[in-house]
Amino acid sequence: MRLDVVTIFPEYLEPLNVSLVGKARARGQLDVHVHDLRQWTYDRHNTVDDTPYGGGPGMVMKTEPWGDALDSLLADGYEAGDGGPVLVVPTPSGRPFTQELAVELSERPWLVFTPARYEGIDRRVMDEYAARMPVYEVSIGDYVLAGGEAAVLVITEAVARLLPGVLGNAASHRDDSFAPGAMANLLEGPVYTKPPEWRGRGIPDVLLSGHHGKIARWRRDEALRRTALNRPDLLERCAAADFDKKDREMLSILGWAPEPGGRFWRKVQDVEE
Ligand code: 6GU
């Protein structure tokens, strides 16, 4: 997979040399190109921003440097269709970045990222390239970052670990908490390793039992417990049919019940007299 990143802070992308993504690059599985947007400015001050039309606070990134930068890197091997590039524009006003979108992006051969600073990029840039290639405006969560570079690191790591041969064990993604099409998207429960006792704290007996069926059941119960606590919205999205009899027992212990009609589960409210 090829990745291009155009940014005014190329040094912010240094972590792409480290760990899983760095190793994928070293092995030739990822071909990463980081470009300084100011290469495509022609004035003495290397200006990339200007005041917004219509007024208001902050600055807007100008069309010309982005247009020249994108034309220049796309000219290098541009191909329309499935083999062509997609533009990934990190912005707090984008669609949520999910595991499903990570899988979709991991199936493309070439991703071009345009992380912005200031109040964002002049709209005409996205409109211009949307006529030539898929454009994904993506947000990594409900908070505001000072720029899109950290989002590029997040998206790249989520995508790179899905590429064939990048993680040691390909089966490991199927069990990811947010793997698309999983029966029920549950958070993973706690994990333990040696020593068996640390500061007076032991390991749940079942994990030492060697009984695979009981261990699987315990893990599933812990996943239900953690999901109910931290992400009740995920449980609410599960159909009643996602759960077996033992799941139902656990959900009921956790204070959840099927809604009238039984299609989904919901937290049971304490009824007051
Ligand atoms: Cl992708 N960019 C910025 N600046 N803020 C964000 C974001 C992206 N996702 C969430 N907040």
C-alpha cells in the first residue's frame, strides 16, 4: 500500500517510522511519502492560509498550495478506479472513523492524507478532487484537535495492522472488538499473565482450570460486563438473537432485559413507587 501525507508539520509524522507501521515500511509492505505543503508556496512567507470569506475567527487553508501539491503527487502513477488513490481528509466535521472504514481503506492500494491546521481547507479543494477520486472526510472522535496530523497517525495504524502479513497472526483481527459483521460487537474483557500472584492479587481460578469451555464462557461474561459498563450504546445496538441462553442470564444479572417485543436489549430502569 502507498501512503502520501501532505502537511505543514512533516516532523509530526515521524512516528510512522516506529513500531508496527515502521516495520511494515522496512519490510516494503507500506510505501510512505511525507510532503511539506510549503514546497508548493511561491511567496516569500510561504503562505498557506488566509482570512475566511464571510468573516469570523481563525484562518482558512488556501486552495493553490493544496491543488499544486495534490496534482504533483497524483501525477506520479495516477490511475482512476479501484487501483487509484483515495483522498482522506481528517476533519472534526467528517464521518466517524470506525473499524469498518479501516477495513475499507485497507483494501485500497493508495491513500493520500491532507491533514489541515487552522479552521480547515477551502471547500473547493475537496470538491475539485471528489470529481476525480473517492474523498473520505473523516473524524476520529467527538473532540477537537489542533490539526489533523494526529488523526493521520491513528488512521494509518488502524489500517496498517489489517494489511496482509503486517500482524503476525491474520486470525487475530477477526476477534477485534469492532470487527465488522461480528455477531455482537462487545468490548474485550480483562487479560492476565505471569506471575500468578502479584502484590497479593491472584488470577481468576477459571483461567488456571484448563477447561476451555468454561474459559470461553468466562471471557464472554466479562466482555458483556465491560460493555454494559463502558459502552451501553453497543449493547443497545445488539439484536436479541445475538445472545445465547448464558448471555441472557449474564445480561439479566447486569440489569438488562429484552425490550417489549424482544428484538433488542435495554437497561432496565429502577421503577420507583
Ligand atoms: Cl480528523 N481533526 C481535527 N482537527 N480534530 C478532530 C479530528 C480530526 N477528529 C476528531 N477531532
